[in-house]
Amino acid sequence: MTPAPDPSRRGAGAVTGRPVVFRDVRPFGAARPVDLTVVDGLISGRAAPADAEVIDGGGRIALPTLVDAHIHPDKTTWGGPWESRRAAHSIEEFAAQDAELFRRQHRSVAERAYGLMAHAVTRGTRAMRAHADVAPAYGLAGAEGLAQARERLRHALDVQIVAFPQHGVIRTPGTAELLTEAARSGTVDFVGGIDPIGFDGAPDAQLDLLFGLADRYGVGLDIHLHDRARRASRRCAASSTAPGLCHCAAR
């Protein structure tokens, strides 16, 4: 097996700016291999310059970069002992177990998250949206830890950070203030929401707060809807003129 690349190194040609030829590769699994020439970070149809760096693909498949659109690196125990979870029968039970897991960790969020995110880089991921739980149980430790891991990997990975209220926005006092601080400080790119009716029980209060933060601080929104009721979906749609709305996915 070919050793995994070191995520601390920049991509081929990134330091020198030299053109790169990926020789003998199969775009999207094509039957016949080709040579791909990359100039200034873009695939070019021109002949390879004489000074181009050549990387032999050995007939491997060439694919666009992988994007992980939903990952929670703040909760990982990557590189540490195995952690077993009990069966959770509600969002509240799941969130309570998350807090227990957080308290048991001896390594920082930044260290654990970096391990997982760096491993993703070695397997072809070059962009991700990373959710960090924000609640009084954690403060902003998750978001700040992901920001540190992002900085260490900025040469290899594009990361959007979401301040995510897994414990609820309104039902858990103190969360609204933490979301506000995360958005105000510039630590995160998005603020999140979760089931304004079925879990938070306060659709107007939650959505007014989130859309207000998006408007005030220019952050995006990442609202997770598992509610079967249509009211929350309609409320999101009615408010979607606020900048940066990402998605509302009702089941």
C-alpha cells in the first residue's frame, strides 16, 4: 500500500509554483489513462512545460477533491482509547452523553480535532464544514479548538466552522449568549439551529435570534430540522432573505 501523504506538506507544486503533470491517471475511472497538466492550480489543455514537475499516477483514478459537508471533529476521540456509547433514544439523551464524553477527555479539542482532520486530508478531503457544539457544558471550547486545528491545516484544508447548539438554543439557558459571542468574535462562519418546534419548543424565539445574528454579523446559518411539522419549514422560508442561509432540511 502506498504510504499516506503527510498533511503538513503543501500540495505538489504549491511552494515552487511550478506546473505539475500527473502522468498515467484515469479521470473519473476512465478505461484509458491520460496525463493531466496543472498550471497555476488549474488543469490545462496545453502541453506540459519543460520545467514541469512530474508525478507518476501509476494508472490510479483521478477525482475532484473530496468535501465533507457535515463532520463533528470536536467530539472525536481519534488517537485515543476506544469510547463506547449507550443507545440514545432522544436528542436530549444524545446531547447528555456528548457532555459526559467531553468531561472524560484529557486531550484538548484542538489536539483531537487536528488528528481527525489531518487524517481526512491524507485520504483526499480538501474541504469540510465542521460543527462544534456550543452550550454552557462546553463554552466556546469546541469552536475555538476547531479554529486552532483549522489554522494548522490551512495549507491543505478549507474549513467552515459552525457554532452548533446541540443542546438547544432556547431550552438551554446561556446558549444564546454563547452563539452571539461566537458570531461576534469571528471564530465561526455559521451559527446553527436545531428543531425549533420539536426540541427547542420555541420556533419564533430561536429563529428570530439566529436570523438576527446572521444579519448583524454576516455569518451563515446551518439549521437542522428533523421536525415533521411544517411550521418550522415555513418559518425558515419566510425568513430566508437573511444573508447566508445554508439549508433547512425537514424530514
